[in-house]
Amino acid sequence: MAMLWKFMRVAKYSKTALSPKVKVRGIPTHSRHSSSKSVPSDFTASAPCSNTVELLGKSYPQDDYSNVTEKILSKVGKNLHNRKHHPLWLIKEQVKEHFYKHYLGRLGTPLFSVYDGLSPVVTVQQNFDSLLIPQNHASRRKEDNYYLNREHMLRAHTSAHQWDLIHSGLDAFLAVGDVYRRDTIDNTHYPVFHQMEGVRLFSCHELFSSIKDGEGLQLFEQGHRTAHKQECHTMEAVRLVEFNLKQVLTKLMTHIFGDGLQVRWVDCYFPFTHPSFEMEINFQGEWMEVLGCGVMEQQLVNSAGAQDKIGWAFGLGLERLAMILYDIPDIRLFWSEDERFLKQFIGPHIWQKIKFQPLSRYPPLINDISFWLPSETYSQNDFYDLVRSIGGDLIEKVVLLDEFAHPKTKKVSHCYRIVYRHPERTLTQDEVHHIHRAIEESAVRELGVEGRF
């Protein structure tokens, strides 16, 4: 599910967004039930005859919602979570092995099925409507997502596959894949990252069979929604589902990080679970949020055809776990092709203890940029996405240093600090100067700002 909702903001660009002249060609993935089938990453660009984007073997007409950039499209199909010995693959395999080993069906086969090759191109209906996310919810904004057009987008969470997988008859599954969101730029945020979705549904017998005198207990009632349950759920059912969910996730985190791990739960709000929680772990003396979870909204479960069942869902970020477990300091490193990085994660088994050894720490180059904002239509993520589109992975961090409102004209000025650092070599000031100048020129041209350069 789209847990850890940190939603982002970005608008369209005429050059940094995908131009009508760009065509990205790929090979289609299997859209459902294609466990471990990946999308090849041999993309090329060429000029199409019409105003369309070709991605993974399908054509998508562009419209006023199209805002996906060429740099983002170049990431589609990389499937780092399926690349053997990659740290994200290691985390995925550890979680998968844990579920396969500890949760078995009646015939002794794994209870949870795993889907890690689902296409990242989804419909808006899959990404939002099927999850009961309101039309006016902030997470739908064009500034927050990568849209191919008004009907199709790059998924913002693996929750986009929940409804389809439940509708196909599955009661327990893990869905893994790359997700795409617009966000701030620092060492823990990247516009493409990887999530794992977990869903488990229970029938009345499955939930209450181990409870003494549980024959008279029911899943549903005609009640009222409170902070602790949905109107259609009995309190007994919700408490058991919540207990099972927290027990499953506590065991998983303890298995990954070791015995003695401290866990705490924080109440929160997600659009398609209620009640919902975030899990925080204490790792090396610091509390860190690692996943979100909750009791699934019954309306979602019912609409997918499982009216007689109640369930939970969770979502975790693979990068978050890998950065903690392996002590990886910068999220950009997951995209590195440097053998000094990749070889560190090759071992005899997936549970081998690994502590990332930093590559030579190349010095940063810092440049500031200031400009007056246009009167309307500006958001910080407009600027962040422009910077990312031009500077790519040379951009380590962008920080808003100062915001100033002129007392007479009421115009607002922003000053940003851009930290440039290549993860694998030393940058020259000349290289950075050309990139920084391009950012200045594009900000004026594409965002309508007035430069104070």
C-alpha cells in the first residue's frame, strides 16, 4: 500500500518534460501474475509521427496532464529489485524467504504468492479510484505524480495492484516494484524508489478458529465508525486482524535486523486503511519509520469481490530498509553501476552480514540560485523536478535557504542552495558551471521566475 505518504509537487515543462518528439521504445512486461518476470531496459529514443509516448510496447497519447520527463522514463524497466545481488534484491529476497518459510497453506505450500514483475504503468483508476482515494485528495495532484496522460501514469505506489490481485481471487500476496513520485532532493529522497506491498484476507473461520468459544464471533455488524474500527466491522474482528498484522511485521523486522530490536507503533491516517499505523524501529539508538499498515477498508475489499472477508495491508520501502541494514548513506547509490559499489553485495547467501564501505568521498561543489517567484502556479517541486531533469544524479541536495517577501511590491523571492556531488568521481567547477547556468536559464524560461543571478 502507499504507506509512508510523503506526497510531492511538480508541474509541466516544455523541455524538461517529455517532448512530443520523443518516443521511448521498450518491451512489454506481463501485467499480472508474472512472478519474477522483469521488463528489459534497452530503451531508445526516436521521433514518432504523432503526439504520443511509446512505453513498454504501448502508445499513450499526450495531453495537458502529460508531465513525465525523459530522465524518469530512462529508469523504467531497470527493475533493480530483480537484479541479482543488488542490495534491493537482497532485501526483497530476505522478506520473500521469511514469508515463504513462516506462512504456509493447508497443503504445506507458501501461503503468500509474490509478484515482482507487474508493469509500472497503471491507470488513474488503479492508482487512486480503486483505493477509495477522494477526488480532491492532495496525492492526486499533477504536481505530485508522473502522468503519461489524464488516464495513465507511472504508479505512485504498489497499492495500485491491490484491487486487481484481490479480484483475481488471491487472499495473501506480496507485490514488489518500482514506484514514481515527485519529491524534494536529498540523500534519502529520489523520484524512483521501490516498494513491497503485503495483503492478507481472512474468512470468519480463519480468523476465529483458534479462539476459544469463537464459533459465535462474527466479522461484520451494523455499527458506527470510530477511531478504532470501521462501521461494518466487529471490534473482535478488528482487534484480531490488528494483532495478526503487528505480529507478522514485528517478526519480519526482528528477522531482518536481529533479536532485541525495539519496535513502536504510531497511529496515523491512510486513505484506504482504518485503523492505520506506522512502524518505527530503534536501530543503533535512533527511532526510524520503516513502514505503514492497517486494516483494509471493507468497501475496497467488497468491490474486489471478497465481501465475506476482512484483511490487512502493509507497505514498506526497500531503499529505507537497505539503507538502514547496510548503512548506505545516499539513495542515489542504488542506481550506481560502479563495481566498487555492486561487488560489496555479492555473497554466498542473502543473509550475509554486509556493511557498506564508502567509495572515496568526492568533494561537493555548492552553488546558490535566487529568483522572484511568478504571481501564480509556482511550487517548490516545480523547481526540484527541473533541477533533477537537468542535473540528474549529479545533484545531491537542494535546500531552500531563504524566503523573502518585498515589503512594497509583495513579490516573494526564493534562494536555493544546490549541492553537486558525483558519487563516483570528482566534479570540476567548469562542469557544474554549465549545469548551473542551464538550470538558471530553464527556471526563467519554464517556470516564469525572474532571476536574481
